[in-house]
Amino acid sequence: MFHAASSPVTSPRSPLSEKDQHHRPQDRRSERRDAFFDNAKYLAIVLVAVAHSWEPLKGDSRVLQAAYMVVYAFHMPAFIVISGFFSRSFDASPGKLRRLVTGIAVPYVVFETAYSLFKRYVDHSPGQELSLLDPYYLTWFLVALFIWRLTTPLWKIVRHPLPVALGVAALASVSPDIGDDLDLQRVLQFLPFFVLGLCLRPEHFRLVRRRSVRIAAVPVFAVALAFAWWAVPRMNGAWFYHRDAAQEMGAPWWAGPVMQLALFGCSLVLTACFLSWVPGRTLWCTALGAGTLYGYLLHGFLLKGADYRGWFDQAWLHRPLGEIAVSAAVAVAVTLLCTTPVQRVFRFAMEPRMEWAFKRDAAELAREREQAGERERREKVSA
């Protein structure tokens, strides 16, 4: 998810946020980037896409269900933590608000409509509604990122933002009346990961990249897989989606806050282990980290199209070799969707400039007048 977000990332020393990079002049895109974060975003989006491809296959394999559970425990939390880290500079200034609209709100409208129409006509579902209040499939993350980033100035002034965010998530988990509008359950229950990202500093990421943490991550993931294999028939996997209140899953109300805290702790540990394995040097895939929003939003059409056409119903795909083949194919597909040619084709929807829609910033106009006056004075002197 994303992004999320899913847009170009600079070094953690840079004050620019992810979305800010989309709209900087081209000559500034060459600023030094931190390969670690680009690699982390690319690997996270591959895990997101591969886990989505397991959904129609996992029912026949307890091992695959266990792997699915482990991946779902940390892939979106990792993506959200990074999105929060690169949202620290958001200050609700006019320029940042414009980029929030063009980089998140507009893509949401475009892809929410596109996914709904895709289901209506490809899946032959004429009853599929077009509603901007009910995010379809992947688009919930754009709604969440919009709300999270818009509230960033508030989290900056709160004395203890992470405990407050955990409290909000816990209350959401016992509030079934929140409903499905804008997927607010997910927005609120995933909120602590975004706030955690806002609280982190570059040195925190350096801590998890130590050799000792990389070594410790091996038994941690082994234990997580073993526990997940044991939990498959005993635990409701919907807890990992964070989209329902406890009562909606047939659990007592007090299970909501307990599971929120337990899952937050587990997700945090697995996220740290995942980040410890992310290479910090420039690799062949590093540049793809700038296109993860494209891979995130576009891979859903491939998977949904395959599902609508019944391609996942083939028996051989439900065997180990078939599951491996699907995973590899989806990993390759989402990699291609993050490449520069795909970004050029879909930039009109992902990064529209929309200069016609906004007033010119007063400070920018003043700078232009000052520059024009300076040029005029130089011309007079030279004359």
C-alpha cells in the first residue's frame, strides 16, 4: 500500500516528503536518494502483490495460509511506517495541500472509479456501484494516507502521539457503528503505524540494520511461521486486515483492544526484522522504489482480471509448484509496473499537475515579480 504510501523517496536527511518529490522540477529529482528506503519500498510492494495473489489459492494449503498470515502481519505496517516517516515535513502549507490533492485525492477518485467499472464490465456485475465513500479493493490506502497526512500537524503537537494513536485504534476496534464509509476502521486501526513513522528518526532505522538484528531476525521469522501454522485453524485471520470491529468478527468487545495491542507488537517486531534484511546499497531494483504507487494501484487489475476470468480455478495452481509459479509471475508483474515506462504512461492519473485548478501562491508570485524586476534592472544597466 502502500505509498504508500509509494512515491519517490529521498535520503532521511532530506526535509522533503514522498509526495513532494513528484512535483519538484526535474533537475531536483537527481538529488541523492537513500537506497535503503527505495529497496524497502520495492520489496514491500512485491510482498503486498504476492500476498494478494495467495488469497484465491491459500484455502488448499495450511503452509500457504501460515505464510500469508505472517506476511500480512508486517507488509502494510512496514509500508505505512515508511509513509509516516516521509510525511514528517507536512505542514498544511498551500503547496503541500496542493500536492496532497493531486498526489493522493485525485488518484483515489480515478482508481476507485476505474476499479468499480472494471468489476462491472469484466466481471459482468451490472449492480456494482460507483461510490467514492466505499473504497474498493486497494484504494482504501489512498483514503487512509490522505487522512493520516492531513492530520500530521496535529500529531506533531501532541505530547505523546503514539499512545494516543493506539488508544484511537483500540476504541475503533470496539466501535462497529463506525461503518464502512471511507474504510474508517482500517484508517483508525492502522493509524498507530503511521504515527510511529512520524516519531522515528534516521538513527532508529540504522539501529535495526545492525548485523545482530539481521541474525536475530532468522529465528524470529521461523517462530512466527511456526506459530502461524499452529494458529491457522484456531485464529480468525481477519484480525490482520484491521477492517472490522471485534463484535463484527463474533468476538467479545474486550478482544478488540487486546488484539490491537498484541498485533501492533507483533507487527512492529516483524517489520523491524524485515527492515533489517533490506539492503542498504544500490541494486538493480533500487530505482523501482520510486514507482511503488504505480505497482500498488495497477497490479490489482491483473489479479482481479485473473480472478474474474476464473484463471485461479485451475487445479494445478493449487499445488506447491503452481503456488510458486503464481508468486513468481506476480512478483515479475509488479516489478514491471514500477518501471519508468509505466510511470510515463500513467503519470496523468498518478501525478497530475492540475495547475489550472489552484490559485498561484502569493509568495511564489512575489518571487517571480522580484526576479522580473531584477532582470529589468540588469538590462537597464547593461544598456
